Amino acid sequence: MARRENPEINAGSMADIAFLLLIFFLVTTTMNVDSGVSKKLSEKPPEDYVPPIIKEKNIFEVNINRNNDLLVEGERMDIKDLKITAMAFIDNGGGEGKIDEGVVTGPCTYCQGERSISSSDHPNKAIISVQSDRGTEYGTYLKVQDELIKAYSVLRDRLSKQRYGISFVELEESYKEDRNNLELKKKVEDIKNSYPEIISDAEPTSN
């Protein structure tokens, strides 16, 4: 009886199939994207620029050490408490009103804070200074920035509902859908100017 030979498998096109599969997975696979914080860098000031004098009470100091511990105004604090504390500082409205460069500025009429004389005068003067360490984890830095941005979002939403009957998020969405609407643009700018997002990043420490 003749020996029966097993048919051979043609592997000539395996390389082509593998190449096509590689292209398929490269196209369809979702890649992880690193998250970040959107920051607008300030332009270089002119040579004769004189920085304004800022009162110490108008600066809200937030420090993150190399152990990822949060210090706010020199006191240890949990990140979960940062938003409320930042809101109290921004919305304090403790200024009595004065003349700045010929422009009369009064107290904040829409602020609902304690109006403490030891805290910020006005949301337009309130500066949040964030300083991290070179050993600080990036995730902790992002959490801190997120809580500070949330503080501004809550205050803007509240004021937008008071003045225009809708949240600031809805107001911005409406404007994005109709960029030619000057009335919506004016309302968005009004809320942003009432609570300007002033978050300054200080040079990281290396201790």
C-alpha cells in the first residue's frame, strides 16, 4: 500500500497577512493621551514695564511639596477642601472701593463672601499662586489645578444664573453654537470679567 503524504500548508502569504493585521491594529487601537493643563503664556513685557504693587492679602498661596503634601497659606490641607477655601478667598470682596489710576472702583456688589479685611479685596484682584516642587507628582499637581478651576466654575455658574437665568456652562455652549451672537458674547465676557481666572504658577522649588 502506497504511503499517503500529508498535504503541505502554503505559508507564502503569511507575511502579508501579518502585515495587514499590524496595520489594522495600529489604525483601530485607541492610544492613551497624557492629560495636561491648558495655560496661556504671558507675552514678554516691555523694558520700561513696572509691575504693580500687590497686597499680600490678595495672594492665595498654594504649595505642594515633594511628598505631595498640600499647604495652603502655610497650613496643611486635604485636596478635597481646596475648592471651598479658594472660593472663599476669591469671593471675599473685602475692598471698600478707591481710585486706581483715575478709575473709580467700588466694593464687589455681587460677592457673597465674608468681606474680611484680611482677605482679597475683589475677584479682579485675587491672585492664586501655585508653587510645586520638582519632586511633586504630576498627578497631584493636576488635581490641585482641577480643584482651583472648579472654584472659578462654581462662582461663574452662580453669577450667571443670577444675572441671566442659566449656568455659565450653558451660556458658553450657546455662544459656541452661535459665534455671531453679540449679546451672548457680551454675557460670556461679563461673567469672565466678574470672576477672572487668575492662577499663577511660581517657579518650582528643588528642596
